[in-house]
Amino acid sequence: MGISRAFLSYAENGKKTLREEDFIRFLNYYGVIFDFDLSTAEKVHSILDKLVMALTYRNHDREIQIAKSFMNDRYLYENSFGCIYLPLIDSFLTIHELSGLTMQEQLKVFEKAEEYLSLYSEDERALLACARAQHAKRSRKYSYSIYLYNESLSLLGKNQWPQLEGVIKMSLAIALSAELSFFEAYEMTKDADLIFTSHSNYIQALVCQNNIANFLIEMQCHKDAQKVIDKIFMITDSFPSPEIYIQSTKTLLLAMTLQDHFQEVIDYSNAHEQSFDNGYIGNYCLIPYCYYRLGDYKACLQTIKALSKEKPTADDKALFALLKAIIIQNPHMIEKEKQRMERICCKQRNWWMLMILYQLMVYYYTVSEENELLIDAYARQAMVFSHKLPPS
């Protein structure tokens, strides 16, 4: 084709511009039909804007709708200037796992997007870093995810998507809570809350408030957490969907349980029954535990049976198995199930359930007068309160 390897290398690395006529010769040589209409790039970019807007205002149904439409039309943009933004959209779709790709395939998507990095704006680069951080967090590489979230914040220009900073800080806070510090997570979420409030994005602001309540619980500030949740419940007009209400209800159940308000938890759950449409029971797994603490073993076992028909997670199942072992007074099984639940929660960085576990074991060892095990349970409980995982 009369193009030197040296020039081609420069062109590939962005050091020299490949002339349009040379580009067309490449396309003709390989039999590729390419759409030179620049409006295709604008169309794909508008899809990206819509996706980010849906993410910003927590409209997950809208995200799914846009994602489905995009996937159906994706082929229209592949051989056009729209290809510039395709890897970025593909990367975005990994944030809420809408891409349908495996974890390994997602890494390849990020690599592809990196090839176009020089063409992206500051906010677009930040979005890519955020997607990579989410991937790392799902892989439980919390330290790396924290690094990537911070990199994302440093890249932000705050012009294209001003509220993206709040979205990133919310996600960063969860990673901080899992790995480093409950207090840092709390402070980061307060920052995110201010960003959303300044843009009148009260849906995200309420989610921030619920997350703040969760971090207060982790810091043992249960009454303060309950006050935050009570304020959320007062703003009933801001519940266009039940999501925030359901999340806050589950947070309240946790706060009351850790304060030993077991009868209140049961009364509240009976007064605010919820259907588990997707099978996720969340903190409703604490209801059997509350029945146990009140000495109603029959209700405890009945509730475990009912909730087991849903889709309890690994830590939920471990709690249920431990409660059963305690009720039938099988010491060997109790220690086995305790250790299993501990391993699961440590792997998940599930600090809340670790707090419940040691609250339960402190009570059980006190009643059964097993002083050595009680001392160990207190020691492990203190470690969790200090944001340290107990030894396996």
C-alpha cells in the first residue's frame, strides 16, 4: 500500500495523523464498509449521556431500557465513528452488570476502552475508572477498588456530568467501609449527599442518608442511625418507588436488633410486612434471631422455614443453621456453624452480620456459662467494632 512501517507505527500511537485517503485504502483492502458520517458518534454519545443520567437519578429501569435498545442497535455503530464510544458504553454497562459479560470478558472491554482514552473527556475517563473500580469491588479486591475510585475522582472535570462525583463517592464509601474505615465511609457519604442535594437530586440524597445510617450503625452510634432513618420516613412524598423505603426499613431492623430491641423488631416487621419479589430477604433474616433472643424457639424455627423458601444469601443460611444448632443444644454443631458463618462474613467483609454473630455468641456463652469461649467472643466483637477482621 506504499505506507512504511515507521509511519504506520506513528499513526497507531497517535503521533502522526493517518490521511483519510490512506484510511479508505485500508478499508477497501480489508473489505470494510465504514460510515464517515460524524453524526453517528454524536448518536452513540447521546446514548452514553442518557445512561449516565439514569445512573445519576437512580432510575435502574431506565438504564435497562436504554441498554436493551443499545444492544439491539449496536451493529449500526460498529463501522462508524460511533465506534469511539462503544467501549465506553460497554464499560458503563458493567457497573450494574447489564453487559451480560463474564468478569474476564469485562476486563477485555476495559482494555478496549483504554485504546480510545486520548479521545475521551475528563469525565469520560473518570467514568471508565469508576467502572473498573466497580469490577474490582465485585472481585473483593477492595484496596485496588479504593485506588481506582480515587483515581476516578482525580480525573473528573465536573463539567459534563457534575453529579458523577457524588455517584463515585457513594461507591467509594462502600469500599472504604469494607476495607479501611467506617468513619471515612461516613464522611465520604456526607460529601456525596451535599453534591446531590445541591442539584436537587433528592432520590440519591435519601439513599445517601440511608447509607449514612448504616455507617453510623457500624460505628455503634445506633440511636443516631435511628434518628436519620426516622427523618427519611418523614419524607414520604419522596418515595416514587419503594426502593428507598425498603432499604431504610431493613436498616432500621438492624439498628434495633443491635440495641437489643428484639420485640420492637418483631412488632415493626409484623406492622410493615413486605413481599420478597426477587427473593432477597436482607435484614429480615434477623427476625428468627430476635425470636430466639425472646425465648420463642418455635416462632424462630417457623420463621426460618418460611424465609428459607425465599432466596437467603450464604450469610443468612449460616445464621439460620447456627440458630438451629443452638436451639437443639448441639455443642459440636454450634462451633462448626459459628466458624462457618464467621468465614463467610469475613470473606464478604460483612461487618453488620459479624456484629450480629458476636452479639449472639456473647449471649449464648453467657447463658451457658462457657467463660473461655465468652472471653474469646468478646475479644472478636471488640475487633469488629475496631474494623479488624477476627483471626480465622
